[in-house]
Amino acid sequence: MLHVDIPTRPEFSKLSRHRADGCVSIYLKTTPVTQEVGASRIEMGNLVREAQRQLEEIGFDKRRLAPLLDRLNDLLDDDEFWRFQANSLAVFATPDNLRTYRLANDLTSTVQVSDRFHLKPLFRAITFPHSAFVLALSENAVRLMEMHADLPPVVIKVPDMPKDAASSVGKSTLNDRTFSGRIHGSEGQNVRFEQYVRQVDAALRPILAGRETPLVLAATGRLASVFAQINSYPHLLSSTIADSPDRLTEGELAQLARPVLDEAYAAELADIRELFDRRSGERRTTTDISDAARAATFGAIDTLLIDIDTTQPGFVDDESGAVTFVENDDAKAYGIVDEIAARAFASGARVMGVRREDIPGGKELAAILRFPH
């Protein structure tokens, strides 16, 4: 079983809108190796104490602080919870509730306290989850598996998935004459492949509905091209694993899928950088935090790249988008770029959490605007 639960877009939107008198955001390096998770629990305890220090420093209501700390310490003491971890853990806690997400990404341990959650590192998990579905499709068999970074892949049981191409159409072979009388051979085989793939696609729909995880196809020859034509899942990657999947284990398929994912991510970033260069000549870009904050407040950002590794504390005015920078990151201030990302996301912008070297100009952010400024 894969112990990963990446938030969906609706869940992310709900987190970004949440406001409370005390919002604690914890990101923690963890490990899927249960015997080694003790170090993560110790680090978690240190981060909880740091959150407590920040809240006490601003005179946070003790009647509200107690239930907040109870929730965090209850999680810390939950042995069963700590048995099942991935590479990172995100914890979002208030005096009234607590949410956790186990992530395949390798994130830096940190704690942020404010009146809203710190979500910028979570954008990295959404942008580059290092996760994928792999569909191993052949005339003889079909398998769907899920993979995550540094974790073993798992085969997913799909109800109503056909066993193979021939039995899916009630035949012992794909080379007989079709019902309409069309000739057999390669043309008839294509007809049977289409029937087979339609059943596969129909079986996958309930499993993939609402997901944004990339789908990598492992198939060869005409079957690969037929699936690409009929597939209804919008996140099928154009590159495929062109080896016959029948002779590949789940681990081997995952290994072959990783370069396909890397290629897709690199191509997406290259397209955005190229678009940024074109839009710069039209005065439709900015790398300035203050300009980006105003644009995000008024829904003017189309695409936003943000550096996930730094935090610039301060405030962004709810009405004007004016930015106030502060030196000390206390329990009142929050990450300015984090707030810009949340506002852009809420207005329908594409927001991507990346490393600074992937951002034009090497700044904390780069925005492509919907109209000139």
C-alpha cells in the first residue's frame, strides 16, 4: 500500500481560504521505513515546541492554545499513524481541527504560525508530485499501477477491467471476420483493439475521475496508437513506454516511467519560460513581489512560478494588494509569496512551486499576466 495522500484542488482551495486566530503549518521530513521514523517524531516535537513559543510570545489565548497543542501532541503520540509514512508530512492545525497529508516529495522541515496556513511547499507536491499511474496494456493483459518517488509501485484493482483483448470481445482470437463483414487481418484487428480499449477506458473512468495525476502508457504498436485516440483521461502523457509490458515487473515499469515524467515536467517548464519571454515584450510579466501581489489581488495573473524554499514575511492588504514587508517572522506575519500564490490560485491561475533556478531572473517569483500592466 502507498502511504501518500496529496490534496485535491478543492481541498487545497479550502486550506487556502481558511482563517483562524492560530494556524500552525508544519512540514516534516519523514521516511517510509517504519523502523527509522523515530527521528521524524523527535523533529516533529521540536517544531511543535517552536510553534508554541511563537504563540506564547504574542500572548495567544491560553484557552485556545491548549486544544491546539493537544491536537498536535495527540498526533505525535499516535504510534499507528507514524507506522505509515512517505517522504514528507504536511500538518495543518488550529485549535478546532487538524489535517495531515503524506507526500512523496522531499520537503524541508519547517514550521509557520499565522492566521492562515503556509501552503507554498504544498504547491511543489501538486506541481511535481513525482507520482503517476502506469497503464500496462497489451493484447494479452492489462494492469493499472500507481507509483510515487522512492516508494514501491502498487497494482490497483480495477472493477470491470477486461482480462485481455480477445476475451473482452467474446473471441478466442482477434483475427476472425467482424460482424459487419469487414475483412479480417490487420483491419479487423484494429476494430477489435478499439472495442478492447473502449472497455479499458470505461473501467478506468471511476478510478481516475477528478484526478490530475499523470498517466503513463506502456504499450506497443497499433494498440498504443488506438489507446491514444480513444482515451478520455485528460492527463495522459504523450510519451509512452514502448517496451512490451507483458515481460516487465511493476518495479521495472516504474523505473521506465520516471524519465517519462521528468521529460514531461521539463517540457512544461520550458514552455512556460518561452511564454514568459514572449509576454515580457508585451508588458505582461513581472518578477516584482509588490506588482505580483496587486495583480493576484485583482485576478490578473495567468501563470505563476514561485520559489518553494524561501519565505519573505509580511502582509498583503486584502483590498488593494499593497505589501508590507517585515524583518521578523513571528506568529502574526505570514509568507507574502505564499499569500500571492493562494490569491492567484483562487482566481484560476496556474501556480507552480519550483526551485529558484527554474524561475526567470532567479527571483522569488515570476508571473505571466492576463493583460499588460
